[in-house]
Amino acid sequence: MRKVYDFLDALRKIRIKLSNSNQGCQSDWLACHQPPSGEQCSKGTDQHSIEAKKNDKSFSGDEVNLADTMKNALHVSGLPKHRSYMDKELPMVERKVEGETICTTVQEGWAQKEVPPAEQPQLASLWQNIKRVLLICGGQREPLESAGELAKAGVKAALVDVMEAQRFVRDVFAAMEVPPEAASEMADVLIAADYFGHRSMGIHRLPAVAADLLNCTVDARAQPLVLQEREALALVDGRNAPGPVVANYCMDLAVRKARVVGFAWVSARRSNCIGMAGWYACQALTQRMIGICMSNAPPVLVACGGKEPVLGENPIACAAAGADEQFLMDMGMSSFPIEQFELDYCNGRVRNMPTTLALDCNGRPTGRVVEALRAQRLRAFKPEYKGFGLAGMVDILCGVLTGAQYATQLRRRGLFSPENAPANLGQVYVAIDPLQFCASFEDRLRDFHQLLRRDLPCDQRQMPLVPGDKEIASMQQVDNQGGLEFSNCTLCVLKELAERFKIKPLRLKTSE
């Protein structure tokens, strides 16, 4: 587990450095957005809390009205107030793919060559770049050139140092006027996912995150706010801030509370996609605590026997560690992650799949990845009834309980959404101090792992895996090879981003 601690410590030092270097220029803004103290929130006398409750209709059980919030977000972020690409009806477009005529639902603004106002030429060019990538991820366009063609163009697969990758992603967000500390937090979770081996949640998602920022569905400068607070409980308004900013705030709050009372449950609403849930659960490990994180998500799961998406993949993660052993469980509820389909398809790795994983636009089982991407209708893991039930449990805890949106109230992913509205996701962050429950917890956890590892392998070449083993193996492999390996397709997209934003390009290491 030492690798996790070292990685967390390295990223923490970066944020401290950014905080110190920007303390002067950010002091006024931070003063306006500083969350209230626990005592103020618990008494309900803080003016920020009063205003938040007054403006947040979901606080009284009604649907959240975010029109005014979005107008303010557009003003605060400094981004252009152009008409969204996602606020139009979804037309049916007839296309020919592999000799077959199909009808697909395509967001009009993405399918056509629309651009923002003429006074934003750099933004317009960037939009075209991101739009192309997202259309590929949605199965609406063929993947980028083959590996051979990209290699001829000078784009070859290569290794990138972990911290160099974090620097590059941080610079991309900073170029989009994201505050430095928030940019670092957003970069951390993407690179951590790649480092931990969850590649579909890593830098591959950078264009989708950038699209949310450019389309003003996320307020890059917002800071979370505590609405209600008790000794071991808190309800946080994410205020449409970037998901990682909300998640870090909530997990830090949970850890501080658990240090005092042994257990803390922090719920959040009006949040955004947090990326890899296990990243935030792991942050509790540095305080020798158990961390739990869960979030609801836009609907992609069909009910058992159904054909329309009604629930998200709704990930849940749990992390616990002792002196020598670690446990890390991070899972979504689909039989196969939609993000992994996107990554594999974009890189030209797979075109076909088992028909038990997804449905097409007509609600029929499909064996083609491109049809699964267009339809965004996945089956839950088997047994399907229980997988879907676990996704429902997460949505009750994260969406129904917190006052966030839930199930089909949540807007669909990216170009599949007819609305340009905040995601309003709900999340739960739990921290537990095991030593306040059992003084010998770490010894017992070591014994627990030893019992699991005594299981006889069915294949003598592969020992049984305990949750967390794959993540540690991925980190070790990255360290041994000298960095993260990025595909030709990924490097091509990152190269274009560097050119558009005029930022320092990635320093590459030649992949053997």
C-alpha cells in the first residue's frame, strides 16, 4: 500500500505548492466562496447557508430550479454565453455504416458543423476537436485513423511519466480558466485511474470533461457549501462545482468527523461526475481509516426484462488497509462499463462483443460495440435482477435521500442529452475509524487477507486475486516500465489539445 500513500503524498504536495503560489491572486475569490464552519452550519445561522436554502428548492423536497444558477455560472466562469450544442431536439439521422442503412439519434449541434460565435475562433476550433472525439465515443463516427496511419503521421504509442501526465492535464484545465487547485484535483483523479489500471476512467475522459466545461454545464469556480451538519453527519450542496472538487471536500469532511466520533456520513447533491470512486475511498487510508464512496449516474442500465435505460452504472467503492495488506473494491453495476466500450472502440481494439452485455436502439440484444454505444443501454451484472437492485440501492442513498436528481430525472450522457443543464448528481462519502471499533483491526485485516489467499488456485500459473491486487499490480507495472503507456489515438487527441491551448506538450518516452 506504500505506493498509494506515496502517490497521494506527491499529489498533495503539488496542491500545496499551487495553493501557496496563488494565495494572493485567489484570496478575494476564496473569501467569497469559503464554506461555513461546522458550528455555523449546525445552528443554521450562517448567511451562506440561509441563502443556499432559500435558493435551493430541492431543500424543501421540490425539484431544483437551476436556471438562475447557470446564468451566474456563465458569468463567473468567464466563458462565452453562446447557445448550447445540447439544447436542441434529437433528430433522427440516416447513415450508412458498413453497408447497412441505420437511423440514429444524433444531437443536432454535434452532428452539424456548428461553431461558437466568430469572436471565439480558438474555442470554435477546440469544439471541433472535442466534438469529433465524442462522436466517435458515441458510435456516431468511425474511429480515428489506424495505428499504422497515425504512426506514419508521426504519432506513435509512447510512455509518459505519471506526474508529467498530471501536469499536462492540469495545464489543459487551467487553460480553460479552471482555478489552479481545482484543475489539479480534476487532473489527479484522471491520472490516478490510469495509474490504478482503470484506463476507461482515466485521461480518455478528458474530452468529455472539457466539453462540460466549455458547454457551461459545470461551474469551474464554484465551491461546495454545507447545508446541514451534525456531529457525524453532513449534507453538502455541491453548487455544480466539478465532481472531484466536491468529492475531495466531502471526503475530507468525513475524515475529520470520523477522527472525533469514529464514523461519518457525508451526502452531497448538485454535484457532477467524480470519475473513479475508488480514488476518494483511498484518501481515507492515509488517516488509517476505512473509506466508502458511491455516486449515482446518468441512466444507461435497463431493468431486468426492460429495454429502456432507467438507472446509471452507480459505482460504489470501499478501501481498507493495514500495515501490510490492502482491500480496494471499486465497481459499477453494468455487466461491462460503457466507458470501456468507448475506449476500446476509439482505439480500434474491438468491434464485436457477447450479446448478453447490451441492447441496440430497438431494445434488442446486440453483438456490435458501435450499436451499444449509440443506444447506451447496458445490462446489469449477473444475476441481472440483483445487479440492477444494487444500482437501485445506490441511487436511493445518493439521489433520493440527498435531494439530488435520480433515475430518469438525470440527463443522459454527453451528446445523448437534449438538455444543457447541470447534472445534479448525488453522492455519499463515508469514513470509519476502525480503531475506535476494534483495537486489533489491522492485525485482523492481515489475517483476513491470509485466509483469502490460502484458496487453492484453479490455474497454478495465476494465484487467486484479492480486491486491490489488480490496482497494485498496475501501479507496479507502470513504475517498472517508467510511465503510463498511451495509445496512438489518445496521444493524437492530446497533441491537438496542446496545440489549441498553446500549452507545453507532453514529454514522451519511447515505448519499446
